Amino acid sequence: MDTHTWQPFYERFKISDTTTLFEAYFFPYGLIQNSNLNKSQVYGYLRKEWEKHEDPAEIITKLASYQDAFLDLMTGSNRQGLPQEAADAVKRFKDFGFPASALPFLMQLTKGMADGTVELHVGVEILARIEAFLIRRALCGIEPTGLHAVFRRLWEDTKEDRCADAVAAKIKEKSTVTWPDDEFVARSIRARPLYGSSVAPFVIRQYDEGLGGDVPNNISWIEHVLPRNPDASWDDKFEKEQRPKLTNLWANLIPLSASMNVELANGPYSKKRSVYEADAMFKSARKFAQDHSDWTLEELEKRSEKLIIWALSRWPG
């Protein structure tokens, strides 16, 4: 039993020699069995459920029923063998660091997509809608508190009509949880720092992907076009009092390789522009140089408005 059943189940949670997701699995798994549980009640509840089985192998088999769905969401793998579009939609959740409170619903949804109880196109549409909800909140700086109340019962609450619109409607019924509207998102892109937030690399990469063409696997460095410590060449472009509010805005950020960022450092935009256009591996950096012959407050504000239009389309409300 230990060698052939338990150990294989346990070992699959290891993601490195020193890291395992074993303990993280049981709370979302328990909520799938009973959405009213809190964390301290899970083990007691499961023990009572296990008493219904005489064969320990049955218990482990049942425990493992959501393991692949959990691991796909947590690691970006595709153990469930989903078609590429669906697998990509699942992987994006890992890429932007979704809140663990969404696991019970997402585990059931992706498992349903894998076993055929949820139509693939419906599942992909639901994933896209939930991604939009979570990314909009992240762009607006809304903490993920209170989301357990949304997701722990969402599977049950949508059993009569499980589609993207119904899922979104159920989330929006929660008066204590904000789904940011277009104006809230637009204000945040114009004025709220994106740099430093956990979602920044994902959002910047998604914009780069949206331009088409090849996209490098990782963003090595997020470049501040207006540097955080600019040299004198920037004095006539941005007033010193403005700079702290502008440097970390999305409009002032582009992806670069680390080596290129070190080379450009805090120098003038004329030098940066020529290097962006000729040598940047990211299309959004090359396009930035093509679109902006100079980098001033007016140009930054124009780019903010373009990013707003793109983001509202990419993550619709």
C-alpha cells in the first residue's frame, strides 16, 4: 500500500528536492467536498468520510481525483492533457499568481474540462472571465481579501447555469467584493504605480504577446524609460516634482533584457531609443521606440490612454 499507492500520490506533490505542495492541497480539496469547512475542520471532516471506506486504496484514489487539476494550476503543467488553448488559459493563472482562494472552483472547472463534463469552449470562456476579474482587481491595487466568500461556493451556485456570464453575475452579486468597472481601471492605469506589484511582469508580457510575433520566455528586467535616478538630460522633459509619481506607472515601463538595462542605465532618451529599436528582443520595446521620438509627460499620457484601451479589451468587465 505504501510503496505502490501512497508514495506515488505523495511524491507527485514535490516540485523540487526541498519544496512540496502536499499540505497546500488539502484545504481546497476539503472545500470541494464541503464548502462550509474552515481550515481547521478539514482533517476532522475527511477522517469521518474515510470511515465509509474499508479499503485504504479507495481513500487515496479519491484523494487523488483533483491532484492533476491542482498541480496544473499551481505549477503551469498540463497533467490533465487539455488542448493547447485550454492549457494556456490554465497556465496564465499560475503566471499571474492567482489567489489560493480561487482553487476550489478552478480545480473543479479544469477537471470538468479534462473529463468532458464541462465543454472546453465554455471552460475557456469562464477562465477568461475570472482572469479578467482578478487582473482588474490587481491593476487597481485591491487586495485579495474576501475572495473565499466568492469562490468557495461558486461551483455549487452555478450548477444550474455554468457559463461565463452566469459565473460573472454570481461574483458581482457579492456586495463586499469589488469587480472594478472600466473607469476604475482607467484611473488606476493613469495614476497607480504598476512597478513593484506582483502582477506587473504578467501584464507587461501579455501586452507584448498582444502585439504578435515571438515572445521570449521570461522578462529579465522591467525598464523605466524615465529612469528612477535620471541624469541631467531629463531635466527639461519632466519636472522634478512630477517624477516620483510617473516613473512606476505602466506607461513608463517596457520589458528588456537585464544586460541591456545595465547598459542604458539612467542616460538620455535619445540613446535609449536607438538601442530599444535596434536591439531589444521584445516587440513592445521596439514599438515603443518607433512610436515615441521623444519621451515627455505628454507622450507618457498618450501611452497611458492607449494602454487603457488595450487593457479594457484584453480583460473586459
